[in-house]
Amino acid sequence: MKSIIIIPAYNESGNIEKTIKDIKDNAPDFDYIIINDCSTDNTLEICRNNNFNYINLPINLGIGGAVQAGYRYAFYHGYDAAVQFDGDGQHDAKYLGKMLDCLAETDSDMVIGSRFIEKEGFQSSGIRRVGIKYFTFLIRLLTKTTITDPTSGMRIVNRSLMKDFTFNYPKDYPEPESTVSALSKGYKISEVPVIMKEREEGKSSISMLNGGYYMIKVSLAILIARIKGGK
Amino acid sequence: MSLKLQILIITCMLLAIVVIFRKIGKNKLDFKLGLLWVVISIVVMIFAIWPGLLSRISQFLGIYDPVNMLFFFGIILLVMIIFALSSEISKLKEQVKRLSQEIAILRKDTYDDINKNQK
């Protein structure tokens, strides 16, 4: 299966080289593409100097737009599978092979790398865990499917779902909403346990301040996605 | 406020909320902006269900006529929304400009590349 790793990167000059090294060492069968989301630091320069495979977005689109650009690239270039992989070093490339195998073996359309099946490794902060449990509950309520890690950015999709995402992908906080959207349209989603690390450098894009808005926005978006998909 | 008027307003607002959510679902309306309009509809509905609230608030603020207060705050709200939209439009114009420049340069580079290969 022709597979590609999509690495959205915004101001990850401290982490991007490590991330690419991890991929080259532990997931050599995968191609990769860095999506530089108009970083204001020297992420672009680092990509150029190291001759990394990258796309440079002319305007900042946010995580949703950047990842969607990656899916579009993967779709146009004929890939069979595309994995999302964080550029901040929190994800571990050695799980990518396992995720790809799971995709094929279980005949799933998406496989999510979940931190909460084995509950090992960096488990995120307490408040975030509460929020994630809430989303797991809400998604189970609406779709009768249990997704233990709906906010995980470590996800692999097959070409069918890749095409769907190319044309429909949320702009911000995209993971829970796109998961429900896929489930509502009848796609099959599986999960495998993975271990994630704590972010070493730079800042996360979701802070305490927009936490409340995040919860409301994603809850409503999930509801709308469920209703829309049902038709 | 007559009962007829109350029912009319509440029905209109409910309809508005349904329309707004459908548009958001079809990706024809931005979520943030849509949510704003939904909140406004809900507020209007609250005032329609409980007209006494209007009188109470205007008394508290020292405005003699509740209708004046309604117009006053309504206008302020509309001005704030228009201002927010102006900001959005300005941002969009900047983005369009940037994209146009990028495409123009991309075209030239591609053109130069093609010609170089043909020589």
C-alpha cells in the first residue's frame, strides 16, 4: 500500500528535525509531507536546509486547513493510505506500521492511535482527560461506537475516507468532529494502543482560555455532523 | 405584548435557528458567526416569552421606556456585529491579495520551468 505521513507544522522549528528523523528511522516504508502552515519562525528554512519534503502554505489555515491540505496532496498523488502525525514530537513513528497493518487486517477506513486503551505513556493533563472522556461518552451516545481517544491526532485513513476529508474537513478542533462525521456516513473506525510523549518545545494550540468555547463548539459540531451524516 | 405577537416571534426565532444550523451543516455558514445569530435568536425568544424581563431591566438601568432600551441595545449590538464583519472582510482581502501574488509568481516560475526544459 502506497502510504504517506502528513505532518502539519506551525512554528515547530525546535521539533521538526527530530520528528523527521524519527520517521526516517522507524517508518521507512512511508513517504512523508510536511505542511508548513505559514510559520512565523524559521520552520521553513529548516525544511529547506535539510531538503525535507514539504508544502508551504501561503496563508495560515490552522490545523484543520493544514491537515486537509495534506489529505488533498495525498489524494492527488494517488496514495492508498494517509497518516496524520504531529510535528511536535509527541507521536512515535514506530507505531505507524502497526496502524497500517490494522487498517488492512480489520478492513477499517480509519485507525486511531489511542493513548487510553493501555493507558501508558503521556496521558495528557487532568482537565483534558475529563474533556476527552466527555467526548467519548457523547460520541458513543450519538453513534453507538466507543472511541477511546477522539482527540488523538495520530490517525490513518484509507483512500476512500481520504477523498471525503479532501472535500470536507473542519477548520478547527477537527478530530472529534471528523470522527463523528465519518461514523455517521458509515465508515469503519478501529483503534490501536499507542504511547505518546509530552511536548518538548513550543506551544500547543489549545489552551485553558479557549477550553470552554472548545467544549461547546465541538459538542455542537458533533451534533450537527451526526444529523447531517444520518441523511 | 399580545399572545399572538409572542407566538409569532417565538415561531420565527425557532425557524431561524433551524435554518442557521442547516446552513452550518452545509458549510454555507461559518460556525462562529452562525452561533452568534443563534444566541441572538435565543435572546429574542426569551424576551418574547417573558416580556416582563424587558421592563425590569430598563427600570434597573433607569430608562423610562422599555422600548427605547430595546432599540438602544439592539442598535449597539448591530453596530458591534457590523464592526466584527468589517474586520473579517479586511482579513479576507489581505488573504486574497496574498494568494493572488502567490499564484502569479507560481505561474511565472512554472512558465520559466517549461521554457527551460524545452530549450
